[in-house]
Amino acid sequence: MTAILSSAVCPSPAHMPRFGAAPHPGWAEDGRDWPNRAQSRFVSAAGLIWHVQRAGSGPVVLLLHGTGAATHSWRDLLPLLARRFNVVAPDLPGHGFTAMPRASLMGLPGMARGLSALLERLGVRPDLVVGHSAGAVIAARLCLDGAIDPDRLLSLNGALLPPPGLQATVFPAAARFLAGLPLLPLLVARTASDARVEALLRDTGSVLDSEGLRFYRRLFRRPDHVAGAVTMMARWDLRGLPGELRRLGDRLVLAAGDRDGMIPAEAARIVHDRVPGSRLVALPGLGHLAHEEAPERIAALIADLLPAAPP
């Protein structure tokens, strides 16, 4: 996967009167102590029920997580940004507490259309988009399609290039095969031991605290979340996108951790060379989940890219 494969009540009515969407069935249990739960709401858009977190005021910052993750991955970054910005962070379709659409909408075009409809429903126009891993690809697609027009697009260890060589063919084919096995999500969820999930996270090159580990373990023990991640991988197709990235120009900022075990920092340098005016930012000592390891550093980078009134 691109990122990795005390009251039990619904959000307060104040969060949902405008939208009237019912929470995800798992919210009462798995969402009981979800990070930034007070900022959660459930919104109907594009035929789905989305879990969205909103906080703060000022210029709008949209946060898009990667495959296999959810809004918990912004748990420390979101409150830091909310001191100066209006932060919007959705769970992607089939991830976290957002409903799973039909499989044809789990590819890049479908994801982008769904998010465009969600943003319209929320009435927000992002001034800056932060996309982690596959989230950076979705952010790029939204910009290139004219669905959004932010001042900056920050790619955090973005998966903006297809896998090299045979991986470009073999990996998607394998993912499609796995997505066709109806019992696979249940099997993965049942075998997602602490040791196995922690091993997957170590492969990212990032070192997470106990809270980060706990929420990833919880997600990968849920068959619906596993199904969403696998289906997204099976439908992912980056052919043609690298040639379009140059149109992003100086809006594109590429941040790359030198310890990333999923997407080598060299990938960001390749994109930087292809996109005139783009900016390359090194994140020394950080892995694929840099925003979870060092939220203060990422918050400072965002504040530098999008000046706002002092807190």
C-alpha cells in the first residue's frame, strides 16, 4: 500500500445539521477515541457518506492522506495548522470512516470527482493542498482538471511516478487479482497482529509513537478498510500523469524524506527536474510518514508556503 497496507456516541448534532448524513456504522466503536473526534462530521456527497474533520479559520488547507491511512495520520498536524488556517481533512473513499463506492470510482479519476463534489458540498476552495503519497496524486489530478486552484500543492513523499520497470505492470495486475478475492480483506484483518502491522510500518522508514501504531493496528483489523485500500491499489493508473505535471509549475512543492522506505527521495528529484519552477524540500532523518514523525516541521513548512495572520 502507498502509505502501508470514552463515549460511544455519534458526533454532536451541531456538526451535522446542514448535511444530515448518518455516521459510519463503525464510528461508535472504532471511532470512540478517534484523534480530533470533536472536529469530525459526516457529509453526503457524490453518493457517499464521507467522514471529514474541520478545524480553525483563515486560509483553507486541504489534507489528503495516502492509501491505507485515514484522518488519524494528521492527528498532531491538524491542531497545529488550525491555529492559523481553516483545515479540511477527509477520509478517502473506502478508508477510515468514509463509505466504499463502487469499484469503478476507486481509481484516480473517480477519487478526484468524488473529492471535487465533497469540496463543493462543503463550500470550500483550498488555498493550499497537502497530499501525502497517493494523496499527492489526487491533489495533482484535482488541480490539473481545474476542480481546485490552490496557490500551492505540497507533495509529501508523493507517489507521482509509476513504479519502475516491470513493477509498473506486475504490481497493478497483482493488486487487481487480490481485489478479486472476496475473502482477502477478512483474512488480512484476522491476521493483522501487532507484530505484522508494526513490521509494515517499519518498512516505511518512519518511527511512530504508540498512539500512531495503535490506530494503524485498529484500521488493519477492519475488513472494510482493508478492502478499500486493496481496491484503490487495483484501480490505480498513473499512465499519462507524469507528462501533465509540468502544468503545475511553481505551485508544486515536493517534500521528500531521505529515510522513506516506500518512495525514494530520488523520485521527488525526478519530478522536480520535469516541472519548471517547482520547489524541492529535503526532509532529513524522516521516512514515508514524515508528517506523523515531525508534525511541527511540516506545520512550519506549510506556514512558510501559505502566510496567514499571526495566531
